[in-house]
Amino acid sequence: MIWVDDIEGTARFLSDVVGFRRHPMEIGVNDDDPTTGGMEGVFFFFDGNGVWLELIKPTTAGPGMDILEEKGAGAIIEINFQPQDYDAVLREMQSRNIQMLNMDGSPLSDDGGLIKEGVGTGEDIEHTGQRIAYWPPEATRGTSVEIFEVKPGDSGGLINIRDELWKNEPPAGPDEPWVDHIAIWVADLDATAGFYTDVLGLERFHKEIDTSADNENEKIGAFKACFIDAKGIWLELVQPVGPGALMDTLREKGDGYLGELCICVNDLDAYNETMKQKGIQMLNIDGSPLDSKNCVLEPYGEKMAYFPADLTCGMIVEVVQPGPDATRCIPPRSYPPAWS
């Protein structure tokens, strides 16, 4: 979920530049909802892997607007999970003495986190209702992690309406860009990974990254990283361990920072040429212009580039070409999703 102050501008970047498909449905939250404040939003479909990107624009004073003012436009605010049984998760967390929260940080209400959300915007919202809950930041180590309820067979449910409207959309082709992972900056790799494995029950990929013993990536800085399989997309937990751009970001943004959206392509050189034809100069992580000599993550072989922030409406969007099979650090594509 990404907070924006310009939905249409951000949407044009994702559709016209990146090539993702926009869902026709618009959503909204009532202005008087006490735990969120007024909001409007749209969905973008990544690539047939069951993962959606939701753009949210706060419209009135409230917790949502407070988050936008604190984090800034284009910030990835939270990760949303759809459990098979929403109430079962709440009961399990209660048995573990984990107090689930509303968006505004208050203890989860007796109605299980019901907000005044529905299809439409402004005064035209058709209320479907939506229950959402958040883990406390001390459990997630700083990242905002939400679960939301979907009732099978509920034709009036917001998510079911979204999926019904999308059921005849064709899958993306094998050469189209796909969202591979979201990077999360962490101060303690193992402690943060423990939340996703021990609390959420997700799996930690066996191959990990550790560049602390070499100096081949000075622009980035030394780091350790692991990947969590989030059933359709990977979460990359990144712990900087030496000076450089990654450490600078951790110090500025803090533990649990949802840093960047990572798009994978089969051929970064060809993708970069396409962007040049559109008048777009791709960048390195430090903001310098991209060239073929400084875009490779050694010794793994991944090629990396970034879109300029003025084009992305504030989002940090990385484009990666996976390295050779023998050395690559990015896990195999989490596709089709494990639950399909």
C-alpha cells in the first residue's frame, strides 16, 4: 500500500511507463471514520502473481493524513496480508498476548477493526465494510503490517468485488516486467525475520546475501540480506553493515523502513534503451546516471537501476535483471503463487 498526494500522476507512471494494469474500481473511506480519516484509492495489478498495489490518497484530517505528512508522498506505508480465517488469526494473536491494533494505533475495537470502506469515492461510496487489523510495531520491528478480512462468497465484499471485475483479464506475458520483491531496511536481520517466520508462518529462503567481506559495491555499502516468501512476492530484509547508501537510509528512515519496490526484467540493457527512447535517464542507487560499468551487484551478477524520483511521484522503484543461475542472489520467481 502506497500513500500518494497525486493518484492520477502516480497511476500514469505505473501504467504508461512501467506497464502495469490499472483496475477500473475506485475505493473510498468515509471522511468521518475515526481510525483512518477520509481516503480514496485505486488498485494496480502486478503481473498475474496474485499481488496488488494499492494507491491511497488521504482526503481529510485523520490518521491517514498524518501518515502522509510524516512519511511523504510515494512512501510504501504497509504490507497487507489476506488470511484464510481473519478471526482465527485474531484469536491466535490473543493467545500469544499480542495486542492487535487499529490503523491509528489504538487497541483493536470489539468489531474486529471494521472501517467505513467501500466502492466509490466522496459522497458516492457504496459501503461494503472492511475489517482490518495491525500488528504492533514492537512485534514487526517497525514495519506496518496489516491483515484484512475477505469472506468467501460474499458478493458485496470489497475484495470480492475487485476480483470479480478482474476475473477475465488475461495473464501477463513472460517478457513483461514483474514485481519481484519489496525491500525492508532492518537493524537486526534475524530478529526481524523471526516475526515473518514465527508469527506469520512464512518461509525464509535458504540462500542469503552477505557482502561484508568485500569492497566491490562501494556505492551501496556492505550489507546482509535474506528473503521471505510472502506467497506471490518476496520480502527482502536488508541489514546494512558498512558505510554507504544503505546505511545512510537506515539511519535516516529507521528500523523496519519499507524502502523500495523492485521490478524484475529479463534484460536490463534492453529495458534501459526503452526508457531512453521515452526520454528517461535511469540512475544508480546513489543518484548518478546509469551506465554499463556500475550497475552490477558483485559477485552475484544482478544488474540494477532506479527510476528518477521526480518521475515516480516519490516512490523508490528499482529495476533488476537477475544474475546467472549459478551466482544470482535473487530467489527464483515466486510464481505461480504458493496458494494457487
